[in-house]
Amino acid sequence: MTAETAVRRTDASQTTEAPPREWGHGLPAAGFLTPFLLLYLLFIIGPALYGLTMSFFNTSAVKPGLNSFAGFGNYAEALQSSDFWSSLWHTFWFTILTTPPLIVLALVFALLADRVGRGRWFFRLAFFVPYILPSAVVALIWMWIYTPGLGLIEAALTKIGPTSPNWLGDPGWAMPSLAMTTLWWTLGFNFVLYLAGLQEIPRELYEASAMDGAGPWQQIRSITVPLLGRTTTLVAVLQVIASLKVFDQMYIMTSGGPDFATRSILQYVYDSGFTNFRIGYASAVSMLFFLVVLAVSALWFTLVRRGEKEL
């Protein structure tokens, strides 16, 4: 056998197409996925399509079923409603107050917990435990903390000197108070995501940079932050979506007050559908809010990814 013949046979063996898969090769995987797909269609896609259909009708909770056809009338009414825009602004304001600190503080605490020598498990548990509490429990705890005359914050401020404001009763303080509650409650989720990202960074990079004379701050700026870019993108997008969907703590702690200063868009949907019994109008507001969340998430994702590339 000559060398040229051997090369030709080698090339022929490399270019040979892979044998086709036998029929039914993916049936076991499809069988396992089918129950989830059916539940997803039944409880997610189905209700979403039905809500979209109801948004074009004057559907009422008093008279079940699709009533008179409204076309885009519900959408036009929502876009012309000052209550809709004020609720949407409250939702954006809450997102602005909560998203940056929930990203930055989660990263800072994750760095500290990752570098601690002993008792690392305790710090990880301490930061994550509030996240597993139900929203009603968190709301009741912080309502007691904010209670005028009896709350822990007022008692602490009284000993220091300054007068405690009416945290949940003052329109200027109600939203920051809710943001602080949410910060304490949900910080643990982002904290765990950053911890998982830190575990993926090779320790050899820190050792090599230390041998070159890099200090802790230089290591964080040049190694940790760039390599956590994808984790930061994930945390940022998830946090924006979660903040935009705020409902529980606002509804329980303030019921949208005082003077509707903390009524989110989801509470406006709830009030329209289950208080005013206008299911069709509430469905239209929900669809508009879905488009807003989709647009904001796409924009935020683009900005974060662009910042990640610049690092």
C-alpha cells in the first residue's frame, strides 16, 4: 500500500457520513418531556391566550363568558387612564430603587462570604434564609418594625436622637420603605448566584496575580468582575423582571397607599379585575404590561451585555 493510497483511505473514512439514527431513538426523551409540555400548555400558554382573547371583549366577572366585542377599546382606555400611567411609574420607581442595590450588595456580600476562612456556611445560610420566607411573613415582620411608637426602627432612632418618620404612612417614605423590605428579603437569591459564579473562577488566576504583585482590589477589578460578567447579566435581567412584577409586599403592607403612592401595575390589574369586575379591561392592562416587561428586559439585557464586553 502506497502512502497516497493510505491518505485517500484516511480522507474517505473521515468524510464518511455518520450512520443515521434508528427510528424512535428520541422517543424516551419525548416521553419524559410530554407531561411538562402538557402542563405548560394547560397552565401557561392556555391562560395567556385566553387572557389575550378577553382583552378584546367587555368581559365581566359578574357575567362569565365573552360579552360584547370591544376591539382595541380596552387598550385605548388604559393608555388614556392616568391611573394606569401612575401605577406603571410606581412600578418603575420601585425597580429603580431595588435593582442596583440588589445587584451590588449581592456581589459584595458574596465576595466577603467567599473569602472568609471559618464559618463560611453560616454566612451563606444567614444571607439566604430570608429568601425562603413567605411574602406574608416578611410583610408582617416589617410592618411591626415600621409601626409608629412600637417599631424597632423608631426605638433605635429615639435613642440616637432623630425623629422617626411614618414609614408606611408618608407618601414620600412608603416606597423606599418597601424597597428596603424587599432588599432584606430577596438579597439571598442573587447572593447565591454570585457565589456559584465565584466557584467557577480558577484559583490559579488569583495566585498568579498575587505573585505579580496584584492586591485584592486589583484582583477584583481585573479578574473577578470580568469573569462574573455572565453571572451579572443573568442577575440583572432576573432582578429587573422580579422588581417589575412586584405585588405581594405592596398589597399586604400598604394596599397601594397612602393615597395610591405605592400601587403597582399588578395591583391596578387586580383592582380592575376583582374589585371593579372588569376582567376584559384588566386583561388588556396585563397585555400592555407584558409588552413593557418584554421591552425593558430586552433593553436592560442589551445594556448589561454591552457593559460586559467593555470590561
